[in-house]
Amino acid sequence: MNTCRSANHRFKPGTIQKERIKQLNDASLKNGSYVLYWMQASARTEYNHALEYAVEKANKLNRPLIAFFGITGNFPEANERSYWFMLEGLLEAKKSLEERGIQLVVWSKSPEKGVLELSRDASLLVSDRGYLKVQRKWYEYVAGKASCPFIQVETNVVVPVETASPKEEYSAATLRPKLLRILEKYLTPSEERSLRIHSLDLEFESVDLEKIELLIDELNVDRTVKRVESFKGGTSEAKKHLRVFIRHKLDKYPMLRNDPTVDSVSNMSPYLHFGQVSPVYIALEVLKTESPGREAYLEELIVRRELSMNFVFYNVKYDSFDCLPEWAKTTLLKHRKDRRPYVYSLEELENGETHDSIWNTAQLEMVKTGKMHGYMRMYWAKKILEWVENPVEAFHISLYLNNKYELDGRDPNSFAGVAWCFGKHDRPWKERPVYGKVRYMSENGLKRKFDVAKYIQKLQCY
């Protein structure tokens, strides 16, 4: 990939590139009581461009800074598992903000309505940026009603999405050169700014994040998908996983990343999804090494991940079969009446009750641990396409199960990953029954890659 020649950069540490910053309304600066930072997509205090921009503006205006997070009990497809992980990370962020003299106000209220209420007394409103439709609706709502300037600062990608490309890209091959030309400018170390006027003494009601169980119960979220012990939310947890990865796994990552019997992955995806760790921080830590695995990993972290951001930003149909390229839709629909060797219901799939013990193992790994190995996730979705009679229904079942059980579900990477299994960001292959010209994966292909029996045995306890 030739990401960067070194971790030394021409740009001053702490630089917030102007391309990350966008004003979403035309309101004029107000003589308010504080500057308000809407922390929603980036629940962290490190390498957070939006937070540092808000601190900078609060100091310039000689105002305290308040942070806000809105918790809605009806976020699409969220459940106890995702809420628990999110709230663990939010509790850590709250404590970190307090160490910097910043009060975090958390309300059990739809985020866009809560932040609008608080913004009435604000001089300026700053937010981070998410890319899904529900998040973009929040920003549009607030931009249309806020009486103070509403500034959005993009901090969950290395290169701002619209800077990387002005259109939806066909594949990684078309996005990669665009990223590489400008990548070094955005791979700059973060500098924590000191807040001049603290806000801890200001009086605001806020939910008690120490009582996660009670809070989840009050939100009335889906409790059928239980929290997992395998992953704990928070920036400090993300950094622990990253240190282990760099020290013990990165060197062999190119050789072992597709082997689910070996723990060779970084486990960053849940933390990236909830904004608990920055991709810039991860990339810079990897670039400090001379590891032979760093280019392969940065290809996944930057090119592949930011291709998914490009996808959900420019393709409003990212969560439906219609997001696929015309060749893929045409070939799959042409073969929708092909005889399938096995046909399974959603219930059978969800319970891991197929003839394929490898697939069942992968499904149960996801259900029980909240994370399926990335290579197995490709095989998993390909087989749903093969075993469900209608490819449109197969697409929706794949997304449903992925988003329900994966900690990194409901994420641009997840939407792009499922779509890839149905032909997105790929090319036509040799035509065959059921799959048409969409890339095929088989059990025999897995056996050539790794010890299948070892994988099944490893996860038998599930």
C-alpha cells in the first residue's frame, strides 16, 4: 500500500485540517453561557478533532465547554449488547472529560432534541460526524432549528470523506490512489488543548452512567441479545487490544489474518464503530513500527474502511439490495429460481441449525461473543445467499443477523461488508448456479486456508 514512508510528518502536531470542519447552518455567533460539544459519534477524549476544536473555540470566546450525549432507547437495531458496550465507553469518556474540566451532560432523550434544547443557551455548537442515515437526519434537524452556529468536525476517518472523493467509488482500486495522494496531510499526531474555564460547577441534570444495568432497563431496549464478557467498552480497552496486536500479532498479520483458528486480528472494529478509538491514532501507532505486517493492516484500516464510509455517504440505498451494482443485481435475480441444495428459514439460520458445521460455528461465535472472524463473515454471508431462495431476502437476513449480534454491526464497514458478499466493490466472476457472476466461496476453499476441524473444536463450548 505504501501508506507513508515514515511516521514523521511535515504538519504541526495538533493541526485540525480545515477540510474536517464544516458549518451546517447560517446562524451568527451568540452571546451564550457556554460552548456546547455534541459528543455522539466519537465517545473519546483522545485524538478527537471535534472536541479539540470545541475547546479551542471555548477558550477564544472565554466560555466554559459543556459536552452532551443523548441516549435514545429506540436507536435502530440496538440492544442490550450494543448499549452496554457503548455505555462502558461513555462512562470512561465522562471521567476523562472531567479530568479536563469539562462536564458531560447525558440525557435519556433523542440526541437531536436534547442537543437542540441545550444549544439555546450556547454561543456555539460543535459536533462530531457519523455517516448513517439516522445520524444525518439528526444533523439536518438541528441545523434547521439551532439559533447558534452549528459546526461539524469530522474525526472518525483519517481522510474526510468528501475530500477523499466527490463521488461513490467503484472499488478499493479506484479510491486507493486518491487517498494515498493526500494521506500524509491527515496522519498528524493530536495535541490536547487545555480548557481555560472549567464547567464542572455548572448545574445540569444527567443520568448516572455508573448504573448501566438500571439505565438499560429504563431505556426499555431489547434485552434478548445479552452483553458479552469477551469485550469491554472504552478507549483504555481499545488501547490494550492495540498494544497486544502490535507487539504479538502485527508481524504475521498478512499470513494469518484469514485463519480463524489463530488469534491474529486487532479487535479494533467494535471500538472504531462506537468512536472509542481514533483511526488516526491506530495508524500512527502502527507506523511507529517497522513491522512487515503494517502495510497489509493499514490497507484494511484506511483504504477498506474508508471505502465503506464513501459507500454509505454517497449511496442512500446502502442498507438494501438496491445498493448493489447493476451487474450484481441482474445476475442474482436471473438465478433466483435456481435449485438450491439446501433452503433454511431465518429461525434455522439464527439458531445455527444448518447441515454445515463450519457455518453453524461461525454463527454461534457471533451470537455468543459479539464478533465473528472477518474471513468467516464472508463465507457466512455467501452461504446465506446460497441457502435462501430469494437473493433480496438473503441480503436482508444477512444484514439483520449481522446488525443484531455483532458489536461492530450497524456500521458502514458492516453494510459494505455484507454488500461485498453480494457483489459490491467486486467484479463479475465465472457464472455458476445461484450465485450467477457473484464471487463464490466453498467449504473446500476454507479447508485449503485453515484447519476447519480445529476451528470447530475451538468454538465447541458455544
